[in-house]
Amino acid sequence: MDFLTSIAVISLCALLLGTLCNKIKLPPLIGMLITGIVLGPYVLALISPSLLDLSADLRKLALIIILTRAGLNLNLKDLKKNGVCAVLLCFLPALAEIGGYMLLGTLILKMTVLDAALLGSVMAAVSPAVVVPRMLKLKESGYGTDKGIPDMIMTGASADDVFVIVLFTSLTAMSEGAAFSFDIFWQVPLSIVLGIAVGILVGWLFVLFIKRFHIRDSIKVILILCLSLLFVTAENYAGEYVPYSSLFSVITFGAVIFARHSVCAERLSKKFSKLWIFAEILLFVLVGAEVNLQYAAANFGPIIGVIALALLFRMAGVFVSVSFSALNMKEKLFCMIAYCPKATVQAAIGAIPLTMGLACGQTILTAAVLSILITAPLGAFLTDITYKKLLKRSDGEAIEPPADKSPSTEQ
């Protein structure tokens, strides 16, 4: 099957299965993942090899789109309501979960400590694809907004992803034979600071430009995407000389647009939500296509056990993070639930160790896909049914929008 036919077939099948999943109250991304598994090289082999060769770049593009959308909805003023907690949520739950994988991976999966740490760095990220749309819904309906809970979770989830990806990059270098260097302890914070600084500068200049020159919102979206891709290019070239995190630049870029031109940011966010529909299909179909079903079936039990136990480490990390806030016990419980779903980052980087030829690659990819299949629907379901019971609705907020009855792929 050629490239264009593959695009058409996987899109149609993913939309169909995504709609069916939506009907039975499951995130549509589950249908997309199943589409990739069935159409991929290990089952029907109907996806063009040329499309699979572009898989890594397409998954990175999808990650950029969802992080940009998160930035365009990031209200820094609301975030200040939970300043210390918001900062802790950026890294503490991820570190706790990685520690859990290092312990459980060596004991149960018989991995080396380095391989278990690499597994943890893939698995520890929470999913913007599941979390961001739900937190935006909470903001629209007014639940938890008096204490800034939606913004705190949305920001923490996005920053958590970037933090984990930076660790993943360092660990993959070590897995290829590079010796451990204590430089990582200053390189990680410096890469974050530089990423934020570049995002602020470019965002400020971008807002000046769009205020001075009238251009269509569609053109603004293209410009934002181009600049975000240039951030990634800059990271590839600058990485040899100075640590720099392009993904922090992406989310900060969007946050600056919201802070200086919120009306425009809201319009652009809606356009990015439409872009995400197609990006989401490519992301989850292509990672599903990488799964070796025979290997997954043979190792299903131990991997599921490790995932379930490691989530307890994550929830403990979330609880400690929010303990420094004014949140009550119900609100803390909601944060622990909302911080569990896995999907976007696991789909974006889960196959990288396998493509690098690492011995742990198949285990990491299988764990990434199984975590998506289990935690994405479970986390989405629990978030949707508990937010009204666990969160208070702020006075004067907008009335909760009616449920959309039309099929949608966005979860």
C-alpha cells in the first residue's frame, strides 16, 4: 500500500474505531491505537513503510501541537494560587514514579537499573492528550477554578512531560555507552531556564508583531507551528554546546501569548484543537503499529503488575506535592486521579529505545502501549465521574456547557 493510501486508510479506520470507543465512553485514542496494531506490520501490514519511516517525526509534531495548545490556555495568574504545589507537580510525581520503576523493574522484570530508569522515564509522564481537554472543560464550567486546580494540573502535566523527556534524553545517551556525568544536575535546570527564556522572548516579539500587523488567525497558527519547529531545530544544534529544552520554549511561547493577548490566544487555541484531531490519529496509530503482539502476550502479566504498582508511587508523589496547598482532602484526591492517565509522551517516545537497538526496547514499547490502553480510559473515566463530587464550583463562573452529542476524536 502506498503512502497516500495508507494515510487515507488509517484515518478512516481510526475515526471509525475512535467514534465507536466514544460511544461506549472510552477515549477515542484507544480506537486509534487498536487501528495501528491491526494495520501495522505485525498483523495485516497495510501501512506503507515510507509512512512508518516518518513515524518519529510525526509523533514529535503531534506532541508540539498539544503542548502549544496547553500553553495558549495557561493562565499564570491562576497558577500563582498554588505556586509551590504547581512547581512540585512539575517533577516530584515523575521522580517518585521513576523510582518505583527502578525498584519494580529490577525485581519483577529483571532489568538492569539503567534500563529500569529508562523505562521509568518513558512511563512517568502524564498525558496532555487526556488531561488538557478535561482541565479546559473544568475551567469552562467553573469547577475548582477558585483554587486554580485546572491550571495547576494542566501546567504541571505539561512541565512534567518536558522534565521527563529531558531525563529520557540523558538516559538514552547513557544506555548507548556514555558514562554517567554529574553535569546532568546543572544541565537539566539550565536547559529548562533557557527554554523558558527563549519562549518568553519569542512570545513577546510575536505578540508585538500581531498587534502591529493584522493577519488571519490561520496564518498565525502556521507561524506558531513554524517557530515551534525551529525551537526543536535549535535544540538539535545547540545541544552540543549548551543544554536547551525546546519543549519548554513551546509551552512558554503559548503562555506569553495568553498573558499579553488572551482574546487572540483563545481563538488560536480553538484552531489548534482542530489540528490536534488529525495529529492525534497519526500519533496513536503509528505507535500502535510498532507493537509486537507476540511479545506483548508473553509478558503481559508482569508488565501490567509493574505499571499498576508504579502508579501508586506516582499518586504518593502527587499527594506530597499538593500537601503544601490549601486544597482539602477531596481536592487532593482529584489531583491524584487526574495525574494518572498516560498516552501522549508514551506514544511519542515509547518506540525510540527499540529503534536505537537497545535490549530493553521491546519491553519499554510494550509497557508504553499497555499503559495507554489501561490508564488513558481509566483515568479519563475516573476524572469525568469524580470532578463534580470532589471539586467545588466557583461562584459566578460560566454555566457548564451541554454535552456534545456529535462524534469527536478529541479526548
